[in-house]
Amino acid sequence: MKQKKSAAEPVFRLARPEEAGELVDFINDNFDWRLPLVNREDFFTFYYREKGLQFAVAEIDGAYAAACGYILANEDSVPDVWASVFVARRDCTGTGLQLMAKMPELTGADVVACNNIRGNTLNLYRFLGWTAERVSHYYRIADRSEFRLCRPADTRRLPVSGSLTLTSVSEAEAAALPFPQTALRPRKDLHYLLRRYYHYPNQSYEVRSVRKDGVHLAYLVTRTIASGETGEITVLRIVDFIGDPALLPELGAALDGLLKETGAEYADCYNVGIDPEIWKAAGFRERTSDDPSVIPNYLTPPLYENTEYYYFTNKPEGFVLFKADGDQDRPNLS
């Protein structure tokens, strides 16, 4: 009897720059919908062409079986990376998981993490021995009697204090400031700050220096969003904080002032890795998964419901995630 030939073992490697078109076709053929991340040239270039072509692939018999695009968090020789678009052929899901397990080795990365994975895939990443959980959501309502976007179950505002100040900084000013150093991961550097928040296509951010007695200590990055339904109602999104999280309670009064300055109905922040007690001391309540409060995430048009995000990381020690990390906090463009 003739023995059945076994399938070839997968080959795992980094993609070559000239493979961009083939990879886009592979993703479009094997993903649920056409992803703007790969089909819009501005997004594809911004996310995946910072250095060469930032994709790792698995091949079987010379054909793509899986692909993973990744985003650099810093310019280190041993970088930290955000896994972004991740696609496997329907008959190669196991190979796809093998590719993800090999991402640290292939990219040379210390930390590999992903912001906004599907909730039903958490156990796949746990199978690799990685941490995969829900992203916590924090919010502070404005001092007003009526709310048209959010529906807080408790309208009492937490007390705030602190003498730290916030100063808007231009790109040139940010480039001249000393960059905050922490042990948190993924590590962000000046190149990341300038590229992500000053050079981002189709969307603008407000970058502010956190200061004590005029001395720069950290960066706060926000985005003020107008509701698509009313136009005049805004929301303040805290999308990144680069510096020591222990500073946040001392920033409580300044954050409350920023909430008033922007005229926002509420401020919110999706975050992993900062103690809820620190956020509470800064004036922010935690919206738990079973919380009756509704703090909308989608505003154009408004969806009066909560949005849950999930993440994974191969190294949870000192890991911190914010809304703008990875390929998140992007405009909904087709």
C-alpha cells in the first residue's frame, strides 16, 4: 500500500518588502472584511512601512498560511512590538497560532502585545502561556446636571487635588524636552511619540507636558471628540500617558480643569496596568463589565452602549496599555 505523503512543515519568516501586494491580497482573501489598515495606502504605509515591511508570515509548500503585521513601539535594537492585523487561512488556524508564538523570535522583540483582540480568542493566547484579559475602562463626568451622551449610574464626582500642571507642546517643543524614563513596557521613545501623535494621518491629537514647578515630568495625550448627533457635545479621550503613573493623582485637579476647558460631558480612558486606586485618586471611576453605567465609546454617530476591548501580552510584568496603542484609536474610514 502506498504511504500517504505528509504535509510539508510550515516555514516561519519575516516578509520581504516586495511582498506587500501579495500580502494584501492574502489578507483580503482570508479576513472577514476588507480592512482599511491594509487597503488604505496611508494607513498601510504608516503602520507597516516604518522599517521595511513589518510582517511575519508562515508558509506551507511555498504558499502563505498565515500573516501578522506588527507596529514598532520604539527604535531599540531589541524592540517592543504591537501585533496588528493577524490572518490565517481557514485550514491553517494551528499554523497561525504557531506564527504568533514565534513573533518574539522573528521580530527580535522583548514584548509582543495586541490591543483589541476578539473576546472569543482569549483562550488561544492563554494556551501560549501569555496573558489575555479585558481592558479596564475609567471615566470622570463633568460637573453638570444633565447628560445627553453618557448615562452614569452614580453622578457624584470623586474629589480631586494636586499641583501638577498641563502645558500644550508643539512637535519642536516635545522634541527638545527630556523623554520620561520608566520601567514600563512596551517602552515608548521620542521617535514613537512624534510619529504616533504629530505625524498620524487623518486625525489630530493634543500632546501636553505634565509639569511640577515648570519641570517636565510626563506626557498626556488626549483627543477631543464632538458627538456626530449633536455636534455641540464633546467627549475628552485620554489615549496615552507616558511617564510614571504615580503622578496621576497629583494631576487630578489639572485633569478636571481640562474637562471644563474642553466643555466635554465626560472624560474617559481605556487602560491596562495602572492600579484602579490610582485612577480613583485622580478622580476617575472604573466602569466594570457588569456596571449599569453607560459610557459610550462610538460617537459618530453615538451608540448608547458600552464597548469592551480585550488584549494579550507575552510579558505582563510592568505592562501598560492605552487606547491609542497598537493600531487602535483610528478614524472609521473605508
